[in-house]
Amino acid sequence: MIENAITLTLDQPRERVFEFLTDLPNEPAWNPDCSSVEMLSPEPARRGSTYRGHFRGMGQVMVELTAHERPRRFATRERSRMATGDFEFVLTPHGERTQVELRMKLRPHGPMLLLQPLMRRKIEQFLADLPVRIQAGLDSPRWSA
């Protein structure tokens, strides 16, 4: 299993960050490995909502929103033929800014078990770049105030 955590601070209020991150079809705006995400269950997004995403290196990924506590916390369980992952985001307000704690657990399957060291390095690099990517997505024309 690969476990990792990161805390980042974004220059937006908590409610806005929550809306941005829980808009899962928007993930390509901040995740370069994601080409698309579509909601499969009826709107609005809530605990139990399901999605199908396409990710470089992982292929099709089925996503379930396992927690949706507006505007402070949400979590997903993501399953592909290569791995199962649990991702939890906890958002704390800091004035006009938001602190985001992301905790992840990734359980590779089958042959991917042998690639855990490579996967671990790729995840560490992804997490290192995450604050800049999410902030850029929040600052994009679609999400700017």
C-alpha cells in the first residue's frame, strides 16, 4: 500500500475551494493525468454519487463520493484494474484562504504491486505540484470571480 498526505494553502475561501474540488468533471483543470470525468448518478453531487474517469497510466477509473460534508470534508474511493485508492480532503478556513489536507491510500493490484516504488515517486511528484495546479484551476476564467 502507498500512503501519503499533503497540506496546502489556497488563495480562495473554503466554500469556493470545496465547490471547485467536488466538481469532479472539472478534474482535468488541475490533474494533467486526467482526460475526463463524467457523473453517472443524478445531480447534485452527494455521498454515494458515482463517476467514470479516464486517467493516463490507469485507464478507466470508477469513482464513488464516499463523504460529502459541505464545505469542510469530502472523500472518494477510486477503483481501476490497476489499483484502488481512497482520498480524503479536509478543508479549514484561514481568513480568505483555505488550508486543504489531503490524505491518500493507494492499493495496487496484480502486476502493479511490483511497480510500487515507481508509483510512489510519481505520486510524490504529483503531490509536490498539486498546490500550483489547483490554484491555477481556481484562477481559470471558468472559476474566477
